[in-house]
Amino acid sequence: MAHSNLNQLDAVRDVDHLDELLSEPTPAVVEALGRLEGDLIVLGASGKMGPTLTWMARRASDEAGVNRRVIGVARFSDPSREAWLKDRGIETIRCDLLDPDQLERLPDVPNVVHMPAFKFGASGDQATAWAVNCFLPGLVSRNFRDSRIVAFSTGNVYPLVPVESGGSLESDPLRPVGDYGMSCVGRERVMEYFSRTNTIPMALIRLNYAVEPRYGVLVDIGRKVLAGEPIDVSMGHFNTIWQGDANAMTLAAFGRVSTPPFLLNVTGLETLRVRDVAEQFAARFGRSATITGTEAPDALLSNAQLSASLFGPPRISTDHLISLIADWLLRGNPLLDKPTRFEVRDGRF
């Protein structure tokens, strides 16, 4: 099957076109899911990334000629998300994952993607953050003790590092800032415990930050430039990755699961400067960017050399991604209105 050349796209036409692009499997995903035996379940399939990741698993399995059930699990408080998945050949199950009785009634499948997380509001509701980010992974690990598990973590498990360092490596010590980051280290430690104790093959995906035209760091910056709002550059540098590539690398990681868990940074290869990105958007919008603050010498940065060496570099350049997002914003297309709060330096989300 032919795959899109994202760097040759003139524009993302609409949400349907965007969903097609975000769910298009890479050859690495088709190969990994082609080798994988058994059905696949995605826990937390209705969030920002869940629907297109789940559809990518369906498309890659079909492309590989593998007959498997792909099951999306969530509370589905928005019924349209459930209908969207069903329309694409994905089974759905409504479940409050924090309820052990409901969790235990899920089908026993050999491949699990664990996506639930609690970030925004974590500083005001620490108990829920720790329940979702630590207690739930323990429940899931125990319930699916005979499965392979690929679980989302975050780059927030790392400390702020010098901008010139190239970002934290998977082998670096974890020194998170704030309750959210600490609870995410807790998630990793709990899952590692179950992986070691029950010999569960796992991969932990340390993601920062996924982006597409409706949300992400680039969208946050572009929206402010377009609205004439000031842009604080105190957290002056960041990494980001096209959400379609984040979906793909996550699913391809099924080919790397191990005991103890395989650790993988998933982000772009570049260290981007907020000021430069703002000026790029300003040039495309034909206006100036209002910059405030001074860049700190450190930032939340991850080194993605390992994921690029295993699964290939991101399929779209940052410059072209900025161009596509600028076009999306200028046309007034839908947004998710979920700021990343990438500029936060004290870990309080």
C-alpha cells in the first residue's frame, strides 16, 4: 500500500483528512503487528491520541493480512468517539478502568496498549493524579499478567536539562519536577515491579510532545501569534513530534517489549527554540510576534536518537509542520482547546 509523503502535502483539508493521516501506519508498524500474535486492546481509546492510534492498529493489522480483534476501551462519555471507532471496524467496550470489577470483566487478550493518564489539574487534585498514574497501572498489570503491554509514560519523568545537552537519554536518572512528574515515575516503577515479578514483557513510551493541527506546542505558539498575544520564552526550548509518528512508534514498540520494561523516548530529533518558532508563524501570518521573558539555560528535553534508529526519523519536517498548522489556523478549522502548558517550569499542571 502506498504511503503519504507528508512533506509534500499542501494542506490538511479537514478533520476527516487529518484522521486519515494520523492513523496511517508506517512500514515499521505493519511489520511489528504482522509478527504479533493475538488480539489487541487499547485502554483509554477515547482521548486525544487514542482514536487514531486504535485505528492505526486496525489498519496495520489489515495491511499485514492479520485477522485480529482490535478493541477500544474507555468510559466513552462522548458517545461520538465510540461511534467513530465502530465505523472503522473497531470493537468498543465501555469501562471505568479504576473500577477493578469492571476491569476484570474485560476480555483476556495478549496485547495491551495502556494510555490513561491524569496531567492537567494534577497539582489541584493530587489524589486523582496518583490514582490514575500509579494505582491504575498496577491494576492493569495484574489483570493482564499474561499479556504484552505497551504503556504511555512521559518526558516529564526527567529533570530540566541544559539546552545544549541534546536532551535526556532513556538511561538517565529520573528527577521529576512536581506531582505530575512524580506520579509518572510512580507509574513506571509500579509497572516495572509487575514486569519483573510476573515476567510481563513491556515497553514504556516517554512521550513529549505530540502535535497535530488541532493541538500541541506548535498550535499553542501559533494561536498566540495569530491573536497578537505575548509569548513567554522563559521555557525557551522544547521537543515535539507529529502525532502520527508518535502513534506509529508506540505500536511498533510491541516488537521490542521486554522484562524489565523497554524504555523509549518518543519525540522529535530537534531542540526547537520557542522564539524562532514564533517568528516562523509570524512570517506566515504577515505580522510580528510579541516576545516576553528571557530563555532559561535549561528546559524539559528528551533525546530521541534511539527511537529514530529503531523506527526511522519523523516523517515530516518541523518547517513543513509549522506551515500546515499555520494554514489550518488561518482557515479557522476546529481546535481541541487543550493547551499543553509546555511553558510551565515548576511542574504544576
